[in-house]
Amino acid sequence: MGSEVTATSCAYYVPRKKRNCKMNVKSGKRFCGEHANFDKEDVTIEENNAARMPCPFDPNHSCYVSQLDKHLKKCNSKPQPQPDYIQKDTNVFDSSAEDEIKIALVSLSDEELLKFIEKVSDVHQAHVGKLTLSAGHHQVLEPILTSLKESRGSWRHVNQNSSILYNMEQSGLLKKGEGSTYVEFGSGRGQLSYYIGQAINLETESLLMIDKSSPRHKSENRFKVDGVNKSSIHRLRADIADVDLNLVPCVQSTKAIIAVGKHLCGAATDMALHSLHKVSDKMKEPIVKGVCIALCCHHQCTWRHYVGRAFLTEMGFSRRDFAILRALTSWATCGARDNPLVGKEEHDAPIKDDAAIPRYVAMGLDADYREEVGRQCKQIIDYGRVKYLSSWSSSPSLSTRLLYYVEKDMSLENVLLLSSVLEEQD
């Protein structure tokens, strides 16, 4: 029904809407003015003042040939001048890396899968070990926590933010009067930055939020209601991969950088860490004083971006093994997907492998064991990031660790990467 063309409607089929264009056409024409460029015959026989052509900036729309110059000046798709700090793929760890390897677990033999799981267990036990739970609340969010009992979703997110701030304070990352810049990667609406702004002194400290989207209802707008001077609050609409922190004005004038992120998905965490390494490496004095990132979505990690390669290579893991590790991380979340009591973040995207469950049962891999293996794979990937932070020659005093910052029933993605200056720890 939607694809039928009447005598007066445009013959252009719109794939996105799965129907034909509904614009009217001139007598004797098949396409409307917007899609006239798709009728080659019309374009060639029309006079220049009536002929249309695809826009050079965006071929999804067209313009009159005679008005091309005028259209190019005002076209919404016209590329905008980029600031100096935008450098394409500057934070990609290995821009020359080949395409990602994807390994389906079903393609592994029972023997290979069991042998790989045994290796994962050995590496985890020898290097990662059991993570400690450090869950707490920060006073800034206490009034909010008491008013959100009716909404479990909001209650979970506020609890997570509260525990992040609690761990930052315990590690000396919320000091006032230090002239620090708190950089939130993948900030979204900037809710975490807003709470940090309440915990510090924005007369001496500043906030920088980086996100490639521009969401509505940004949290930093609330600072105006609170009567806070917004001169110390900055937002960059850019992909983390392209931001050279060395060239960002508010970073150039700062005394210290504290990096934060809440559920910074997969490769975004690696790009953030690589950007911090680059800015730290160019400074005479260590400028990165802390990192506090709630980790997430390890199935979206890529070899091209991953900063912990040195550790994995030392452990005997190849690029192909990394792909298997990434696939196995789904076991950490898929085991609880049918449990209504487990809170899942919107970023959680477990890979369902119900068809393979009989095979796993026959191999002695029950649901609980698979979930534990999945967590170990996640933490091995994260430990590579810990070793990467520890290897920075420009920041020898950074102490980095992994910990659980909330219980598993609040979020399946409950591991925090926390790094702080050793002498400043409580």
C-alpha cells in the first residue's frame, strides 16, 4: 500500500520510510523537485534554471544548478571549521591495525574452549585476584537518595553516582583549591559532572564534559539555577577518538586532570586512557592526578583501540585470543538476564547463546561457572588497562586498582577503575 504511486505523487522510493515520496510532481514529471536529480532524462532536457543536482555536501538532498553557489553558503550539511583540538583518530591506539577478528564460541572445539578457560582462570588468579567491594555514599547525593524510593531505575543510578563520588573522596580526588580540571568522558547529560561540581569548589576547579552527542536537558544547566558561575564549566561536542587534550584551552591552563566516566563503553575507555597518556607525556610534571571510570561493555572492545596489549602479550594472549576473551565476556551478563531482581544498565548487551547451553552443560559448564568465567575475562581486559596506567613514566606515583563499587544486584557492570596519586591516598 505504502509503495503505490499515484499520477500526482513522486516516484522516488524512500528506503528509510519504506514507501514512496508523497510530494506532488509537475504535470508530465515522475519526480518532485527534491528528487528530480534521480530522473536523468529530466535533468538533461531541463533548462539550467530548472535543473537540479545532488548537493555536494550531502547527496541525500538536491538543489537547483543555477542556485548552487547560494545553496552551498547556507546548506545545513556544510562542513564547519573544526577547532585545533579536533584531530581525526588522534586517540586511536593503533590506527594501522587490521580489521577486527570476530570469533563465534560455537566455532571452538570443546577441547580448545576448556583449555582457553583454564588459561583465563590461571591468569586471573595470578594477576587480578579477588576484587574488594568499596560501596559507599557521598553526602552530596544523600538528599536525592531519600527522595527517590519510588523509582528503582533512578534509585540505582543515584546510588552508583554516590558510590563513585565516595570512592573519589576516599582516594583524595575531590580536593578543593587545587586548580584541577575534572574531565568526564562520554558525559551524556553530564549528571556525574554536576554532582562532582557540587562536591568541589568551582571557583578554583573546573569541569570539562566530552560527548559526541548533544542531549537535551543537560545537567550543567542546573548550575545557573544554583547561582554558580558557569565560566568554569565546559562542554565539547566531539568523539573521544578525535580530541587532543593538549590543545583544549581549559586543559592547557589547568594544574591537574582528574578523569571520570560512568559506564564508558568498550573502546571509549581505551581512547580516554590513551588521550590522558598523551597529555601526561607532553608535560614536564605529572598532570594526570586521578582516574575514576566505571567500566562497561567489554564485548565492544577492539584490538585497534585496546591499550592493554602489552600485558596480554606477556600472558601469551594473541590478537585472536583477545577476540575470544571479548566473546566470553558475554557470559558475565547473560546468566542473569532472566532474573527480574538484577538491575541491568541500558548498555548491557549480552549475547544470547541459548542453543549452546546443552553443549555447555555436557562440558560441565553450568550457568554460575560461565558467569564467573565471563567476569574473569572482563577483569583480565581491565587489568591490562591497569598495567597501561602503571607504565606511564610521566606519572610514576599513580596507584591504580580495580574494585567493585556497587553490589551486583544494582548493576552487572559494577567494576571501577580507580587511579590516584599514591601520597595523597588516605
